[in-house]
Amino acid sequence: MNAWYLICFLSALAILIAFTNQYVLKMQTTIAITTGSVVISLLLILAVKMLGDHTALFITQVVAGIDFNQLLLKGMLGFLLFAGALEIDLTALRKQRWEITILVLFSTIVSTLIVGYLSFYVFSWLGFPVPLIYCLLFGALISPTDPIAVLAIIKQMSAPQGISIQVEGESLFNDGVGLVIFTTIFAVAFYGTEPNFMDVAELFLVDAIGGIVFGLVIAVIGHFVIINCKDINIRLLVTLTIPSAGFAAANIWEISGALAMVTSGILLGNITRQKAIKRRGPDGTRYVKDFWHATDSFLNALLFLIIGMLIVTMPFSWEVIGLGMVMVPVVLLARFISVGSPYLVFKRFRQYDEHSVKILTWGGLRGGLALAMAAAIPSDQIMIDHFDLHDLIVIVTYVVVIFSIIVQGLTISPLIRKSIAAAQQKNEA
């Protein structure tokens, strides 16, 4: 069985889990898929232990045929970010542009530093002497949030728009910023690039600003074609071309494809959609919105099942799993400090929901992007004690990601209810 067949079967399995979840578990779909992938992973690991080396070798060879780094970072990521950006309300985003900008830039960088330095001491204390540069690399990959599941919960429960747009806007943009930070530290760690501030700043600015400018360019081109095209199928194909060819071009030119997709998605989802509605009515754009909503759900479901398969090939040990559990509160603490400190300033200029920091902290879920960046770390190059650095970081990241999606995702609802109640009391007063 080759990698393509595996992806086809996993796609069918993702749909089956989503369908069954409607009648059995009744969880939010992403949480149900993630839980299912963990259960399947554990069953496969158990099967490998029981059925012997031949089964282990077969599973390893099949999964090894999937280049996870290429599949997500160079492929699926463009579609996921573009689909999420299409749903962003530009008017609401403008109202909180300064808050989101600070959360995206300041909070992501501060979280990277806090996680990096704390993990350096925690790893050493627990007998894993990981050099600081690789701890900072871990901080860069685990700091960007990917709250796909919690966004769905927020929308289902009709959470106040203020907190909803903060979670949406920050999560979409800090994916791009997080990738730029990760790429910068990665270059220092593995390519021998001297950590010169000016060079690092130039790399960061070219990557980030280049991605945003490119996103504006392809959005303008896409807007012109969509508005002037009479064939609805071609209009849909244009939206498919942007996260495929556009994302590929950004990667080839070594600018941030993630920020390009977010920028173009927001513009097309607001300016282009509004103009199309005026020309053709709401039915003229509804099919595009429905298509991308379904595509987003499907790709996320597939993503977490592929992650489950990837973990089967990892050399698990209770030591590393325990290390991952220790890192969960470290990551949450870094998130709380990096999000909470800007709010001390924000509150001097505007009133906010009293539960904003709690929701942003506990609702800042980590997802497939973190695992894709972890998987991009070269294997069989650096040994930490008797563990490969690649395997160590991937397993620790996996534990943090699974905890955030399943535990945090399932327990965020009470905080959102409190936020809704506070907003209702404020309106009544």
C-alpha cells in the first residue's frame, strides 16, 4: 500500500468518524476526530507490539511514504489558512486591529522566549540536556495557536463578537508569524547562520512583509477575475488556485505563504464577497462559502488522522511522554503571561470581557502546524542522551497538542458561558 492509498483510506475513516460522532459522542467534530486518531494510534501501537517486527516494518514503510513536512507545510497549510481567513469579519477585525497586532507579534515572540528558556531548565532538570537554541526552536513551534475546534464552539454558542474576533484574528495571523520565527531560529540552529540581529531582522521582515504584499497582489488579481467572470465554476476554481499555485509560488520565492493566504483570504472573503453579492445576490457566493467550509473541516479531520499514523512510527517511552506532560503547564504559563501582560495596557484604553485572558489562554489550542514544524526538524543528526532530538521534540509536541485539543477543547465551554452571561448583564444594565 502506497502513501496515496493510505491518505484515501484515512479520508474515508475521517468521514466515518465524523458521521458516527453525530449520533454517538456528539462532540465538536475536530475534537472527535482528534480523539479518534489517538485511539487508533494506541491500537496500532498495541498491534505492532503484539504482532511482531514484520507488522511494525510494514506500518513504518507505509507511513514513511508520507512526507509530513511537505504535505502540511508546503501543501495543506495554504488551504487551511485560506479557508479560515475567508470567514474573518474585516469590519470587526479593524475595530481590534491594534489588540490583534500586539497579540500576534508581541505575544508570539514573548511566548517563544518564555517556553524556550523554561524548557531549557526543565529538560536539563529531568535529565534531557537539550541546548538552548533547540529549546527556543521548540518555543517557536509550540507558541502559535491553532484554535480550530474552539472557534467552532465559540460560533455554536454565539460568544460575544469581541472575544471571538480576537481568537480568530490572532490564531490566523500568528500561524504566519510563528512560521517566520521558526524558520529564523531553524536557520541559526541547523544551517550555521550567525545569530546577527540585523540579519535575523531582515530575514523576518522580508519573509513577513513579502508574504503580506504578495497576498495583496494575488487578492487583487483574484478579485478582478471573480467579479468579471460569469461562470460560477471558474469563480470557484479561482479560489482553489490561490491556496495551491499562490501558496506554492510564495514558498518558491521564500516569503511567508501563510501570511499571503491569510491576507488574500480576508480580502476575498469580505471585499470580493460583498461586491459579488451586490451583483449576483447571496446565492452567487453561498456555494463558495459552503465549499470552503466543508474543505476546511475535511482537511483538518484528515490532518489529525495522519498525525496519528506518524506517531505510530515514533520510539515512544514513558520518560518522553512524562516530559511532554510536564511541558503542558509550561506552555500554558507562557501563554497566560504573553497574553495577559498586553491586556494590562489594553484595559487602560477600552473595556473588555473580564474572561478574555482566560479564554485566550485556555482556548489557545495547538494543532497540526506545531506538529508539522516539529516533524521538519532533521532526524538522526543530534542525539540528546540516547534520544534523537527529532523524536524527542515530536513526541513532546504531540503530547501538548493532544492535551490542548482534547482537554482544553472539551472544557472551554464554561468560560464561554460566563463570557456570554457577562455580556448579557452588561446589555441589560
